[in-house]
Amino acid sequence: MTPALILACGNPLRGDDGLGGWMAAQVQEKFTRSQVEVVASQQFTPELAEPISTADTVIFLDCSAKEEPGKVSLQAMAPAEKLPRLISHHMHPATLLRLSQELYGRIPRHAYLITVGGKSFKMGSQLSDAVRDAGPAVLTLVDEIVQGANTLRWNLPGSEQLLVDESELTTV
Amino acid sequence: MSRTIVIDPVTRLEGHAKITLKTNGAGGVEEAYFHVTQVRGFEKFCEGRPFYEMPSLMARICGICPVSHLIASAKACEAILAVEIPPAAAKLRQLLNLAQMIQSHALSFFYLSSPDLLLGMDADKADRHIFGVVKAMPEVGRAGVQLRRFGQRIIEILAGKRIHPGWVVPGGVTEPLTVAKRDEILAMVPESCASILLALDAYKLVTDKFQEEAAVFANFPSMFLGLMPPDGGLEFTDGTLRLIDATGNIVLDGMEASSFDEEFGEAVEPFTFMKFPYYRKMGYPDGCYRVGPLARLNLVDYTGTPRADVELREFKALAEGPVLGSFYYHYARLIEIVHGIETIERILAEPDILDAHVRATAGVNRLEGSGVAEAPRGTLMHHYKVDENGQMLWANLVIATGQNNMAMNRGILQAAQHYVDGNRLTDGMLNRVEAVIRTFDPCLSCSTHAFGEMPMVVELVDPDGKHLDERRRDA
């Protein structure tokens, strides 16, 4: 079983959307392969359901177009109860968890989505300062989840609520 | 009273499109149009770039079949370099192209079309997606996910990443294959074989239920085009082009990519951004031909691998000559996956696959070059002109989906005339019209790469549909 699976998403040629790949490289450098498996892709695709089903903990990393630039958010994820109207070849993390459950009968004990608010999604491979400055906080969050899920404050997978105070997150 | 029925967007395909059906006073369909409503600019904005950047630039056209663009583009560049690539590089490109074909066909069959096939065209549309398939036949869902992972993982192993890899370059590939990588791919083969055989069984269980659809889903005589290697068999990467007619007679054979423009033209219509390629000798629209899995299997007498050849015989038994019904694109796709897995295993067993010499180098030796490869959806052409310094002066791409454009438009008219009653619409009727398009698995991102003065009609109509004014821009 994979102890922790990090699924990072984003297009490296669309400004802050490249956050996923940028963070994936840092996570890969920080941890050993026995601690984490890192998969960076442009979208969360249905094929990820299989590695998700064999992980103890899964962390989805993505940039958010809705959040304030640089704001780091952590959300515990549960399988989606309601499916989107159109489903083709990319999925929300909650939908992917449900696919994992329905295809393989298993989901990770802990599932989280970490997002960072993006500032610019224009063509280009540069991240904004706001997103770049959020990198250490994201890495700290990942570290805490990987190092000891049982000691975490937010160890309640299945809850849709934001489990950590936002102001606290940005200063982690 | 006549009526216009619009299906917008057409769902479960790559890109954005809509379908318009125009009915007569009795509710019968008289006209059908497949509109591709997006436009991009690849042929134009590459002008002025160094030609050796073209494979990487062109791969960005598509996230599903970037490998096809890489290969066709690299071959066009090699025509400019006037080099022959090392044998190991040619085989490695074959592996990469087959892996892409497998993942793309798996996406088309399992994620996009199997909801119609396994659940039924009239099933509740809330269930017509991969979750519905998983609920009805979980083992088929797992097979689809596994096959797509298999193809994508091979691309990642060989080329570094699954989407937009940069490993294929003019002259060959950037790195040879290692033993560890070869063994990792080989280890995935048995499970992939089991997955595709399971999918074939599932397809054969349900296919008899679709005889009515098979009869009217773009089922008409047309020509078929595809790549053929010198020694026959199914081929995706190298070889020359063959065109056959609707009875199987060879119309053109041994055609090099450089002759494509002499034999084939591209027409434009005001209702879509996608062009309409046609065989020049028969003119437009009589020179209609189809490409892709159905065409490729119609062109060959054997695939060249044992299990796929068993399936090919069954496929050939569907008709006396070429199989004309586009519904059978689905079956052809599954057979090509079988062939792809068997061929990957065969190529990896050859000792020279580990050869370290994988790239030829040269300068600009010609000012024009063309390259061709079989993309999952059919024949893909890249044609470039450069100056003496190798700067791009001009590019033309002829995309697989575009080459099926005429057939798709004729196909939706045929299906709509059979199924659609303009006086009483049902979701099942309209889903069948969309399903005709899905048999071709069109990739609209690829096919609307062009830039420039696109044909356009802007109509001004009043709330009652009365035509008030029109502005037309012809290409």
C-alpha cells in the first residue's frame, strides 16, 4: 500500500495553474519514495482512481481560480454524493474518490484537497509572487499530513468543512 | 411549419460542437449540420519559428493525441533534413504511437461510448457516463481504466510525461530505452491483454441489440484512406498511403506524404470551422473518404499479430467487401487495441530495441517536407516550407477528424432522417444523432487548428425566425 499519494494538478503553461507541477517537484525532493508517491498531471483523470484505491492517504494539490490570490486552503474530502451532469475524462477529487470506491471498493483513510488561490492564468510558465510565496505553507501542510495523520487537528476524512482556520493556514 | 432542432453542446467528445437539424412541415429531417464552433491558430503562429521546434509546438494542439502530432511533425522535419532515422528510434516511435492509440481508444470506447453501448441509447441520460457503466458492468469499467493507464504509463516511461512529451525530435528520439523501462512495460502486458479480451466479450454480448443503429449510423459507400507498410499488415507510424473505394478496389497505392496535396483538396463550408478534405479526382463532395480504425481495418488483409488477426476475420465477416457502417468503428477500435498490445510485446522482445544510437543529425537540406502518421482517429499530415536558415515560412496540417468531416455530416443526416420526428422529440432520438458523431471519436481541438479568414455567415432573424439580414464572409 502507498503510504501517501500526492496528486498534483495543473497546466505549467498557464501561469498560476502550474502550481501543481511546481509543488509536486518540491514534495518529491522533500520525501523519500517509501513515504510518498507523487503524480503530477494536467487534470485529475479517471485513471487516478486505481492508485487512489491503494493509498492510505491521498492529498490533492490544485490552484483555485475562486480563492483570493495566495490563500492556502485545506479541505477534507469524501466521495461525491451527487455526480456532475457531464462526466468525460477529467474529474473533481470528490468524484474521483467515488469512482475509486465504486471500481475498487476502497478509498484512502485520509483524503485532503489543498488549494492555493491563483492570481493569473494567462499563457506563460511564471507563477505570481502570491502563489510562489504560498509554497512553503503548502509544503508544511503536506509534511504534517504525511508525518502523522493521527496527530493532526484535521483528521476527520469525510467532512466537507474547512478544518483549519484560514488565517492560521497562511502563517503555517 | 418547419423547425430547427439544435443539439448544443454535443457531449462526450473531444472539443466543442453543435448539431443543427432542419425539419420540413411534416416533421421529417431535411438537412443536418455538424458545426465545429471553436477555432485556433497553429498553422499561422508557427511562421517564423525554427523548424526544429515544430514537433514540440504542434504537440500542443491536442492533449489526447500529442504523440501523433509529434511523429508527423518530426517526419516532416526529417524530410527537410533529408535523413533516415536509426532503426531503434523508428521502433521506439512505433511503441510510443501504439501506446497513445491504446489510451485514446480506451478513452473513446470506455469513457465516451460504452455508456450508450452497455446501458442503451435510451437509458436515462443521468446514468450515461462511466459511473453508469461501472454500476452495470464493474469489470468493464476496471478494464477501461486499466487500459488507459497502460497506454499513458508507457508514454510516461518512454517520453517522460503523459501529455505533451518532448522525446520525439527531428532525427529520432532524445534517449534510448533502458532494460528497467522495457521490463516495466512488459510486466503490464498480461493484465492489459486480459482487459481488452474482457471488453471484446462485453461488446459482442451487446452488439446484436444495435442492428438498427448499425444500419443507419453513417452507413454508406465511401472511400477509405490509411497507411500501409511495404509488407502489408496494420501500421500506424511508417509506410505509404493507400486509398480504396467502397468495394475494396485500390484507387491509390504507395503514395508518399509529399504527394498528398496533389491528390487531395480541402473544401470549406460557412457553417463550421472544420475543413472538408476530398479526393481531387472525384471532386467535392463526391470525393468523400473515411479514415481511422474502420478505414485501417478495411485496408488490410491481416494485422500481423495472432489474436488481432482472429478478431479481424470476424470483423471482415460483417460484409463482403469493406465494412461501410460507421457503428463498427467501435469494434475496430477494440481490435486495434489488441493489435497494439501484441505489437508492443513483440517490439520489446527484439534485441536492437535497446540500441543506444537513436538520433540522426543534419542541417537544412530541403526547403519543403511532409510527414504522415496514423493518429488514433486516422491519417494525420504535416506539410512545412522553410527558408535556407530553417525558419518556418508556411505550414499546412490535414487532420484525421477533418478527413471524416463529410462522412460525419452525411452520417448525422442519415441517422436523423431515420430516428428524428420533428413533431415529437425524445432524448433517445437526439442521443442517437450524437452517437453517430461519437463513432468517429472526433477530436475537435486537433481539427480546428487553422487560422485566417474562416468562412462565416452571420444571420439576423426576428423572434419568429423570419430572416432579416445576412453578412457573409467567404474563405
